[in-house]
Amino acid sequence: AFILLLIAALYFLVHFQHPDDKNEAWFPKITVLLGFVLAGATVLLLPLDVANNEGYAGCDGYDTKLCGGLNMELFWDIFFWTIPVWVFLLIPFMTFFYEADDGTLMAGTSIGSNPKSRFCEAVKYEIFVIVIVGLFFVLGYLFLNDAAVPITDYNGSLGGVEFTTTAGVIFNSNLLVDIGTNDISYLNSVETNSTATELILPVSIPTFFAGFMSFVGWFFFALFGGVGLAAVPLDLILTFINRPRLMSTTEMADANCRSEKE
């Protein structure tokens, strides 16, 4: 899957790159290439997590035939650390470094093609990005680092449960029996004593960073997605209106005369 993502990312990069950048700007290209792979791999982590079946209770030891054995929590943490590094460090830095030689992004700078000067300019602007993002992240994590999960709390009392087994027999799912009348009566009794409450869980830094980027990203998605949905039909209409038309011989001669005069 990663090889296919790499091939697709390489195709998009080569197909849409500017002709003048054919053999230049290698570091920005590598950053974009790996960024495509990272974005696609993050999407593929979800079906991998489902196939790994890590949340199944039997994976703790008594029924492991359906378990993949991968530590998906470690996988998610790695990706949740790598994504902000790409989004807030590498991509902005490479953008500033790439644009530093023509003044398009940093108007007023005259640094020529000196790589050292371009690097220093990119570092200065990258520090500004880190300060802004770090400020929002630190403030958000200090005040919003707990997740409140709504749950229903059931209270009840249950008599002793006896279970007899032969020494040396390992517990497995086949030893479980169907629900009986005692279980149903106990269920009915605890349902009357249920209360709605919240389970407060501390959020790790990579998980909070993922939620933070998703929250902010939805606003950008709504903004640019809405503009794009409105602009696409308008662009298609204008393209149709301004489409090339077949010219007669007289019209072609008049157009050639006007172009020669200009």
C-alpha cells in the first residue's frame, strides 16, 4: 500500500510541477511527496486498525485467533506526531525557502540566490509560525486537555457467582453460557438505578494535536469548500462563453491585421 501511495504521489508531483522546476527544488519536492504519502497512509490506518481487531476482549489472551497483533496505538501516536511536524514545520519552512528567491511570498526581500540567505529568511518566518501555532496549542491544551465522555452508570447488587473448573483448564469463550433468568432479573433491577454521568479522561498530547488540527481544519474546509462549490459552475460557464470559435477567412484576415498593427 505504501509503495502504491508513493507511486501515485510521484505521478501527481511530476504531472503538476512547473516546467521551470523540473530539476530544481528537490527538498520541497521531497516534502510534498512524503506529505502525499503521509496523508494517504493516515486514511489507510483506519481499515488497518479495524482488521487488527485490537479492541476485541479476546485479544488479552483467551481468544487471539482474530487478532492481528499490531500495536495500533503506537502507530496512531507516530502519525499524530508526524502530521503536525509536516503541517507546521516542514511545509511552511519549505514554502518560505522556495519562495525566498523571487520575493513572491516575502515582498521587499532582496537576497538573490544565496542558499544561506534563503535559509535564514525561511527560518525567521518559520519561527513566527511556530510561535503562533504553539501559543494556540499550549493555551488549548492547558484548558481543554480533558475529554468528557457521556456514560450511563448502573448500580446494583449481585449475589455470589460460583464457577467450578478442573485444575489446569484455561478459560476460553466456550465456557460461557447463555443469559439465564437470574441475569435478566438483575438487568431489570439495575436499569431502574441508572444515572447519566460523564467519564473524564486525560487526553495525550498527540491525540489533542490531532483533534486540534481537525477542529481548525473544518473551518478551512467549510471556507474553501464553499468557495470552490460556488466557483466551479461559474468557471465552467465563463469557459463556455469564452471558448474558441471557428473564424471565417475574412475574420482571420482582420485579426491578423489588428495583431500586426499592435
